[in-house]
Amino acid sequence: DLIAPASGEVLEVNDSLAEEAEQINEDPYGGGWLLKIRIDDSADLEDLLSAQDYADLIANH
């Protein structure tokens, strides 16, 4: 199961991760992507943090 912050339709799954799961941690913005989705409602994205905002948040805790 994957819990996502927004609902939508899965368009593509990165099947290569079955053989190279380490890519999720080693290259999450490149070869380690999990899936591509079409978001149902863009308003679901308004409260999400960017990668940099999240890095800043955890660096301060």
C-alpha cells in the first residue's frame, strides 16, 4: 500500500525498482521515482512542501 497526499490516477509505475530498489534512496528524483500520477484536484497540493522546504524543516528539528 502507498499512502499519498493527493488522490489521482496512476499513469505509470517504475517497474525497474523490482530489480534495483536501492534507487529509491540513492536517486529519488532520477531513477528512483515510484510512479507518475494525474492528480484529481490540484488543490490537494497546496499544503505540500517542496523538497527544499522539507529539508529545511527537518534540519531545524
